[in-house]
Amino acid sequence: MPHLLRSTTSPRITTGPSRTSPDYRSQEHRRSTEVDHDLEPLRQQVSAIIDAILSDTKPEEAHVREKLRQHIKNNPGQPEKALLCHLLAVSVDQDAS
């Protein structure tokens, strides 16, 4: 069975292109595109959750919706990150109460 954890004391060997090479940027772009594609189903689910929260009309929840809008604004194109930040902020607020 292969070990999944690496030792923190072993030397790290770099086999890919350096950060300044054009090949490195090309690899990073491909990796970024793959991640975006992999996240699409999650982003669709998260967007549906966000839409449900924002479509609520309860006046007592207006501050929650406004905070969520701020997180969306601060994380454009990343609804999963916006919702995570929102949920973390809400849990901190509740813990402080």
C-alpha cells in the first residue's frame, strides 16, 4: 500500500518547469481550467442555495442577505467560496451571541 503522507524532513524535488518559464504558466492555466470544470456541478448547487437565500423576503433576515451579497461581491465567479465565507461569518456571529 503506498504511503499518502510525505515526510516533512525529506528534500523536495522539482521536476516541472520553473515558475518563470512559459511552460509553467501554460500548465497553471490548464490546471486552473480543469479545476473550474470539476467545480461546475458544485457551483451550480451552491448558486441554487444562494438564490434561495436571496429570494427570501423575511425582513428580519435582510442583514443576512446583505452580508451574503457582500461575500458574493468579494468573490466574483466563485459562489462556493462566497457561500463558505458567509457560513463561516454567520457561525462566528452566532458563537459571539
